[in-house]
Amino acid sequence: MSESGLGSPASVSTPSRLSLFLDRAGLQGFPWVSAIVLYTISWGWLFIVRDSLWSDDWWRYPNHFDYPWSTYGHPPWLRYEKYVFNTVGVAGTHFIIFVGFFLSAVFLRCILQKFRILAVSDRQFLILLFLVLPLNTARVALYTFCYSLPYVLFFFAWYLLINFAARKTYILSVVLFFLSFGMHSLLLFFFLPVLHKFLLSKVGDVRGLLEFARTNFVLLLLPILYWGMRSIFWPEEVAYHDVSRSSLFKTVYFVLITVSLLSIIFVSQLKLKAKKQSLQLIFAGVLCIFFGIYAYVVYGFFSPNWSFFSKYIVTSLGRSDWYSRHQTLQPLGVALLIVGVIGLLPKSLKKFTKQIQALILAVCVVFNVGFGFEYVVDHAKQKEVTRVLKEDGESKSGSDYQFVDQTTLLNARGREYRERDWKGLIWLAYGVKSMQSSRVTTMCESHKDARLVLIRGPETHWEALKNWVSDGDMGFEVTVDDTPGACKPEMVTSERVSGAIPILFYFTGAKG
């Protein structure tokens, strides 16, 4: 048989072009099958609600409204989102968001190649955790497109920065980092790739430190350069991302607690040689969590005291309205922390490491599916309101609406329907002009010509699920009444749900 024959040793040992490319790119060994399966199960519900609009989407998507980018100090290149919306539509934008967060994990896998303290099995588990941790369910909203794209650009830039030495690649990574800063919390998170680059440079003395600073001068000044250009060319007109001395001073306690914790972990890993690798991972995890959340502590979204921890858990797993978006940068740190903690398990439990990892992933997927179902139920309510409004036609007696919702317990993540949400449903039913001229309230007021829109339905998600499986319908009932005085005060329920973890009780009907 010739050397090029099918069974020759040469043909077997010669790596394919694809294998060589994956190896050079740092993608060799990415858990494609498990990652795609778990990620799709966790976040595939985005395709069930693919035509949905939420929260700020009512402001940004309709062609009748120009979002005030300059008012909030967003960079000019983020204004392209309206072209994306108009080109690919709502479903296409949801698909881009879905793919964007997945691609970030692909680039992270390449980055983790340089983490020598991570074993191959831990690296695989960390990637899966990064993908399925139940954080940032706000990605269902189109406005998170302006989070997902900077997120991808940032991890791509990080990947290029530490994996390639070519000058052109280095310049490209700097440009991508700068563009990613459109998500302002990445300005602080940027410390991590810079630190990673510094550690890989193996600087051993002052001369090496100065050389690193000279070589990476533009990179080191990039956040300052961005903030300076923002102040000059696209400053905010309202205190949306305002950072003041007082807001920074309030976080001193939070910073001291974090520094103390990091110091304890650092000293521990020096003394406990057997646990050194796991403690280093915990150290890196806490550091990533800090730089991913600090901007939101400065802005006041998280308290800079001990209540931070309870707010963090509620935001992750509880009824947190749209505030889970403030944890967009948390998956890396939390994943590192979990991997490190598992490494500290006693020897008697080490043999169950794979089972523990599988259990953690399963719990994450369950939470994601549960949260996803909440959005599916909520979207079904929106569609039913729009359908009934269309069938009844516009009110001939006026443009005042009284929306009375008796199913607030079923609002996804305990979110509140704001005026823009109700007006958005009027827009879908009757068009832009009707929405612009409408006046909306959720209380029974003495408007003689007000149209009552009464929403009733299942009391629990479990009941909604049973209705959906048996009848193909969630069971929402919407009544439109133009009779003057139709709205009665007793119709308005005052359900107040706690910030507790809903998936542990929302099938039981508990109202918190």
C-alpha cells in the first residue's frame, strides 16, 4: 500500500487543517456539544418570545421615536442599533443577542488557555458555567443588544491581546477594547485583561515594569482616553452615568471589605500549599466579581454595605424586575469562584467532583428554564391584551385607558408594568398615533370616558403551564369596557411580592 493510502500511518497522524486552525486559535478542546445543548436549553426560550418587546424597547424600536443617545452619554457608534433593528427585525435581534453571549464563551475558552492553574476538566466546567449561570435574564429585552455586542468585542479583544504577538493584532485589540467601552462598566473590568497581559509578560524588576508601561502606553491609558473623549464629544445631559466624589466615597467600606477578603485569600494560599491552586482561583473569582460589579455599586444599584450580599442574591435569583442586567459581567467571576470552592472539598468528596459539577449545572439550567417560562407567560399576557384590543377596535369616546391587571404575580421576574409598557400594547393594537395620543393609568380614577382594560387569568405559573399543555392557551382573560364608571376600586389588587426566590415557590401560588 502506498504512503498516501487510506490505512497508512502518515494519513492517520497528520492533523487536519481544521485541527491545526483550532489549535492555533486556542479553540482545541472547546466543549461544543455540551455547551450548545446546555446553552440552548437554558436560553432557547428567547426564540419562543422572539417577537417580544420589553421595557425600554418600546422607546427604542418603533420608528416613530428617536432614542435620546446624547442625553445619556452613549457613544455615537451605538446608534447603529436602530439600523440593526430595522434590518433584521425583532426576532433577528434576539438571535444576535443569543449568539453574542455564546461567542463570548468561545473567546473566553481561548483566554483560559493561558490560565495554567486551571486543569483541563476545570476549564471545560468553567466554560459551561459561564454559559448557563442564571444571570442577566434581562437579555430578553432588545436594549441589551447594546450590552451583548460590547461584551463580545471585549472578550474578542482580550483573546487577541494575549494570544497573538503581531503588531496589527495588538492594534486591533486596542480598537476593539475602545469600542466595547460603550458599555461603561467595562471600563473597570478592563483591569483584568491588562493584569493578565502583565502577568504573562513575566515582569521581574523595575526596568521590566517600565518597559511594559512604555510598550503598552496607549493600552494602559485607554479608559482615561475614552472618558476624556466622552466628556468632550458625547457628554451626558443628565446624571445617568455620573461619577462624583461623594458616590466614590460611599464605596470605601465596600472596597475595604473586598481588599480584606482578597488579602486573607492571598495569605492563605501562601500557607496552604496543598490548596494553593484552588485558593488562587477563588482569589481570581473575587477579583473578577469586584471589577464586574463595582461600577454598579458606585451608581447606587447595589448597596456598599453588608446588604450588598442579599441584594446580589435577589438580583440573581429573585424578583428583580430588569435589574439582572447589572450582573452582565458576573459569570466569569462567579464561575471561577465555584470552581475554586469545589477544589477545596475534602478528599472524601473528591471522587464525586463530576457529580457535583453536573448537579450545579443542572440547577443553573433549571433556574434558566424557570425564568424563561416566566417570560413566556408574561408575553402570552401581552399578546392577549393586544389581540382583544384589536378585536374591540379603538374607543370612540376618548383616548384615556385604565389598565387593571389582576395577574401581577405572573409578571416575569416580578417586573412592574410601566406606562410605556401599556402604551406599547396600544401601539401594537392601533398604531403609533393612537399610542401618542393615549393617556394611561393603572388606578380607577373618575375619567368618565376612560376605557377599562381588565386582565384576569391563572393564579400561578403552574396553573398557566397546565392550561398551556392541555389547551394550548395560558388562560388569560381580557375584558374591554367603554362604559363610563366601569372601573371599580375593588378591581385593583394590591399584591406585593417579596424579593424571594420565585422558582422555589411560584408553582404553589405563594404571594410572598
